[in-house]
Amino acid sequence: MAASSRKFALNLMGSFRLLGPEGERIDIASRKGMAMVAMLALAEGGERTRGWLQEKLWGQRDRPQAQGSLRRELTHLRDHLNTGPHPLLICERQTVRLDLSLVDIDALLPKQGVATGDFLEGFDIAGEEGFEDWLREQRSLLVRPTGGSGARSGAGPTLAAMPMPDVEPGFVDRPALAILPFANLTEDATHDYLCEGLSEDLIDRLSRLRWLPVIARSSSFAFASDRVDPRLIGQKLHAKYVLEGRLKRSSGSDYVVGVSLSDATSGYSLWSHRMPLPPDRSQDALDPIVAELVGVLDAQIDYAEQVRARGNRQNRLEFNNLIWRGRWHLNRLTRSDSETARQLFEQALELEPESPEAIIQQTFCLGWSLWARRGGDAEVAEMRQLAHRAIVADPDDGRGHMLAGIAEMWLRQPGRARTLFERAIELNPSLCQAHAELGCHYNLVGEPAAAIAPLRLAQRLSPNDVHSFFFIGELALSHWMLGKWAEAVDHADQSLVRRPAYWYALVIKINALVGAGDLLAARRAHDELMTVTPDFTPQFIEWTPFIDRTWNRRLAEGVAMATGEQSRPASRRR
């Protein structure tokens, strides 16, 4: 590496070596520090979440210890790497990034006739299985140049050697997904039908996510090999993501389904999961498994695209990058980020005024803003109009119907709201927020018992959803309305773990504690409410669109009793 290039030089093929911009060797004392540099260097955009790094490098420790170890290692790395005018290592609250524009990485550069050895030759970290899995994966994916041929060593068939279908791109700059036929590893050929059926059901259900193009079965099922490099599949099918599945025998007559999602650009595994197969192999019994997979994959790919777009450093953002950057800001759930998201979605609409996706995201953004500031009926009517515009643009996208249903619910039109939520679920059974909004509808019309099932289903479909605090908060409300004080407090606490400033969950918790007769704990919860939401007033509760306004009054009374401003009415005693 010439010193004049003013770039770092990172050697990963063979022994690990890092040179500074002037050609000086940079010694990193810790093997986990070196491993972290290698992991970031080969990540999409040079970025990984802190949680991912903790899992791979300190997976044997409990979470607080892993977090502390990661912080210390990052401090040491910054001392070694960030000595120039531009930092090589950027540490943010949730992510860590290596600025790839400042470093040449031998594993990513074209080589001509230079044998450089195996990837991280002789390198390991004893006891960290997550890192060892990653290392094995990279060694199978990365090319070992020999004799100028550029052939892969022991990595399975190449593009030229594989019989593959010709597929038109059709998905320019869109995150297309290829679902491979599930592999039957049970040694029982009678299960072949099951593997193929699960794959086909996933293609069908995921195709209903209108924002996510799914490669047709006729193309993706041509790749039947269990060892085909996801990057090869992505290159041929113009897919950004590849999903593989395997049916295995667990013990005795029990079976498990394992699935893994890979980035087809880098070949890296993004997510994997195992779930038991029910003894009943009927369609009805397998449907919850497929629904859960669809919900989780929706969230995983959504997040991956947000991260990808956020890492785009171009001055002029194209349409899809505007959408995904806006999504990233919107999901941070702050007013400033919401405003940034609104501006990005407006730019996207200027580029493509009739785009269903841009209209839907703008409606999401408006809905969040209205909820956060308890907007008036005129603004909600504007949201309703925008949602119906989304329905006209794409009648088969369940999200437009769901957003229109939210507007109708806020305008206290429960019949219209329920019809729209049910239509959204019919179009996309795995749309977790539609199930949650249906549960919220049942609460608002005074049927809390009916709310519990759709709210729990929403949790199951997307357990790590950014809006899970809302799902669980509504469960707290259901149990409070049913007089189940302990359950209400428990769910309110779970909601607050996910979003400590969620005033509605605190209001429900206060009321449940008052209902249970624990006024001291209710006062403490009220103090917490005023700390996290100092501008809280009874008007917050008044805005909540219960059809029977008695519920608004009861919630307000509970908050007042927690402050000692009024005595407990007989109607609240149980």
C-alpha cells in the first residue's frame, strides 16, 4: 500500500495486519479488537449494531457485562484508529461503523495472480461460538486468489457452472427477496411435500407485502442446492435478500424448521430462527408458523433497508433511499425525527407523486404526528383523505386500509374502522399493526375481552416491533377495563420498559394501582408520569377516542385520586 494514497490498508487474507495512511503498522493488542475491525470491514456500509457485535464477541457473558466489554474495546480502538483529521471508527448510540472510504481492504479488492492465504489465517477466539460461526461463513465465501483465475476454493459452484434461469431485473433499487425451496434433512422423503409447501406458502404470504418484491417460485426454486452462495443467487435473480429453510429431526418424532435470511450483496447472515413443527401437519396447524415468519421477515428486511439507506452518503438521494431514510427517522419516534421523516417523504412524493409507497409513508408520518400532539378532527380528516388516496393508488395494500381505519377510529366511527381493519388483515394476514389496531378498536368500543387475542397475535407476529410498546400498552388497558389489576400493572410495566416516556401506559398503571388499593404505588407512578411528561394534563386523556366517554372519566379520576385530589368513588371499588 503506497503511503501517498493516504488511506489505511487492512489485510484480512492471511494474517491480520493494519497499516496507517503513512504506511505505519497499527498494532491492536486485543484479538477481539482485531475481530471487530474485520467484522466492520466486511459489513454492508461498514456498519454493525452494538447488539450484533456483543452477541458475536461476548456471547458467553450476560448483557451488562457484554455491553461494558464492548464499550472498553471501542475506547481502545478509537485511541488507535482515530488519530487523523477524519475518524476511521464512528461509534453511535446503537451502531458502530468503519468509514470504508478511508481504508483499502484486500479481501474486497481485485487480485491478479497473488496468493494471499486464507481469510484471517490462524485466527480464532476460543469459546465464542458466534464469532466462530461468522469466521467459518466468511472463509467459505471469500475468494482465495490463485494463479490469476479468481476461482473460489471449496465454495461450491460458480455462476458459470450452474444451470440458472434468466430473470429480468424488474426490481431496480428495490429490496427483492428470493425464497429457496426448503431443504428436507430428515432422511424421510415423505416430508418433501411439506418443505415445498412451506416455501410456497411463504412466497404467497410475503408477496402480499406490497413494498417487498418476492421472486417468483419458477425462478427461485431453480436453486435447489443447499450450498449455493447467496451472493450468486442475488446476482442472477437480482435479489437483495435470500431466505433458506431446513426441516430437521429434533428428537424422536419431533421436527424443527430452521430458517436463515442472508444479505445477497455481502453474503452475510442477517437473521436465523428455529421453531418446532406441530405434530399436526395440516394447513391450519402450519398457518401460524408461516404467519409468524412473514411478520418477522417483514420487520427484519424493513430494518435492514433503513440501515442501508441511512448509510447512503450521496448528496442527492434517489426515491427508494428517501423512503427508507424517512422510515428510519420515523421509527425513532421523536418529534424532530418525525419532522425529518415528513420532509424526506415529501421529497419522495415530488419525485413520484402517484407512488403508493410514498403516500402510505406520508400517511404513517401524519398519523404519528397527530397521535403525539393529539390533533383535532380537521387534521384527522386530512389523514383519512390521504389514506384513501393510498387505497386508490394500490387497493391490495393492507396498510392503506389500516391507516384509513385508524383515522375513522379517531373520528369515533367504530363500524367503519373495524371494516377497514378486517380488510387490511384479509389482504395481509401478517400485518401485525393491523391486528393491534383491531385490538385497540375493541378496547375503545368497550369490548376489552375481545381485544386480547388480536393484541397477542400482533406481539407474536413482530415481537421486536418498534411499536410493541403500543401493543402491550393496549393489553394493559384491556386488563384494567376487565378489573384485572395485577395483569394490567404487569403489562403497563412491560410497555414502559420498551418506551419509558409512554404516558398512556403510566396512566393505565396508575389506575390499576388505584383499583388494587395501592395508593402509595399509584402516587409514585404519578410522580414518574410528571417526570417523563411534564406537560401532562387531563386533556391528554380526554382526547382518547372511547365511544363511551365514561372510560375517559374513569381514567381521569384514577389519576386525580393518585394525587389525593379526590376520594375513591364507590363505583371503582371491587
